Amino acid sequence: MMTVQIYQGHSHQLSCADVNVVIDVIRAFTFAHYAFLKGAKEIFLAETVHSARQLKEKTPQYMLAGEEKGLHIPGFDLDNSPAGLLEANVEGQILVQKTTNGVRAALHALNASHVFVTGFSNAKTTAQHIRQLAGPHADINIIASHPSGDEDLACAQYMKAIIEGQAGCFRDDTISRIRAAEPAQKFFDADRPEFNPADIDLCVKELDTGFVMKISEKNNLPRIVRVNV
């Protein structure tokens, strides 16, 4: 019998599974989804600012993207804003991404035959692909990477329902929970202009883009690649 477990947080030591899928709605893997839509080639995952900068030192054409405490990292080419990414040129580029929750959770979830990452924007496509990929006895872990925010947990429960073939997949309720989640509130605060409310609009926009984001560990360097489905 298929088992689908949900974990919340970014530092779990998970047992080997058939599939791990890591969620970061606000904003790491929404950003990654839009990066691929804009033509990015692949996205390396860096656990620290130092390791990200080391990759760029070796290959200067790489573009650094990410955040610390939600904010732009000095010297990085891009922050973690999907809305900001829409104005950037990443066509054919290789990105290096460092974020507080999503990237860290993904690097702690590599112990599976298949590892995927997603925000809400690609959650339905990813869940449907996992349902087709997984056998009837598969062990599937869904990791809601924010340790306390409801946005990733809501998305995890939405994906679990799709993977298990439950009737009524609660899309609108999931969107409402993402918007109401505590991590989203700073984007609606006029006193915090560093956070763009347009990011949340993109984070809750469900897209049918025909691909999933899978982690490859070629040469022991974890990276997100685009896989058409």
C-alpha cells in the first residue's frame, strides 16, 4: 500500500524513500519555477552563502540567487523574488540558489530514488507526476520546508490529496491559507517595501507548464533540472 507522509521543517533526517518532494511556496521554489519558465538551464543548490560564492568563483558566469532573512544577499545577482525575476534575463543561464528553508530542506531530502521540489505554482503538475511515477507500494515523503508557516503545510496537504486520488483537492482553500499564512504578511505591510506583494500573487498562481523540477546529483553537486512530463 502506498504511504504518503508529511513532514514540516528543513532539517529532517529521513529514511530512504521512493519519492521525496520538498515544498517552498514563499518563495524559493516558486522562484525556481519561474526561472525555468524564463529559460534557466539548471539551478545548483548551495546550503551557505560561502558555498554559493565558491561555485561562482570557480565558474564566474553562474548567477547567484537567494536570500538571508528574506532579503537580498550582497554580491548576489538576484534575490528570491519571483516578481523581480520577471524583469531579469536568465535565458540559458545556470543559477546557484541559497535560501533559508527550501534549499536547506532539499539538501536534507536527497535520500530517495526521486527527489522533486515545488511551490504551489507547480504543485498540481508535480503531484500528478508523482502519482503516475510511484507504484502501489511506494513510500512518499512530502516536506513542507517552513518550520512553522502554514503556506507550505497547506500545499503539502493539497499535494497529498492529489497523490492519493482523493475527491476534491481543496485548491481554493490552499490559496486562502497561503495568503493568510504568517510568512506572507510582511509582503502586505506598507512599512516593509523590501517585500513585494506581487510575489504572493505569483506564489498562489497555479500554472500548467508541462514540467516538473527534479534534483540531480551529477558529480555530487545537487542541482534542480527541468523534466518535461
